[in-house]
Amino acid sequence: MNRFSFLFRRNNLIFVLILLVSVSCRKEKNKIPTCMEARELAKSDFENQKYVFYEYQYLNDDKSKNIDFVNILKQKNIKVIFKTKYTVSCLPDERDKLEESKICYQTQMNNSITAKFGHSFLDSARIGVQKTMISN
């Protein structure tokens, strides 16, 4: 009986150790990147020409020009994601870490795109869309 209980305890100990290692590895995969890590990821994506421009709009903004804006930026291989911009009173007091990380990524990506293509390109894309809307 002693030998059996020793083996049983040993097997349980091994099982618990394997379980702990697998659980700790899973936590690492779900780790939320810090702001600096998110910026580095955006820089890496930008260098690999994975351009994503984040266009912020209020809920009541005219969205009819979005498709034309997307098509203009698509000519430069830039994907556009529209994000809702909230008024100051609607902002939560504390941003959670995931949201903060996303904002760091988005800001870095937008800054990189603006640096490469210029404010004038983005402004002319917006103006071009407005002119198209007026002429139609």
C-alpha cells in the first residue's frame, strides 16, 4: 500500500505541475500589449506595408462619403477603419488596458501614414469626397 500511495501522490504531483505549466502558458498568449508594445507592433505592420488608417467620426457625422474616402485611400493600399468619436462627457474615467493598447496602436499607425503620405494627401482625399458629393 505504501508503494501504491507513493506512486499515486507522485502521479498527482506530475499532473498538477503539467496543469500549472499549461495554464501559465495560456495566460502569456492572452497578455495585453503595453502601449509601447502596441506602438512597436504598429511600426512593424507599417514597415510590412499593412497600412490601416483609423478615421474618427461622431455619431451624427454624415457617413455617406465613407465609401468614396475608402476607395481613395485604397489606391495607396491603405485600409480604412471608421471609429466612433465620443464627446468628452461620454468618455469613461478609466480606460481599460486593452482599449489603451488599441489607442496606442491606432495613433502610431495614423501618425506613420500621415508621415509617409502627408496631411495634404488625407486632406485632399476628404475634400475630393466632398466635391464628389456636391457634384452628384
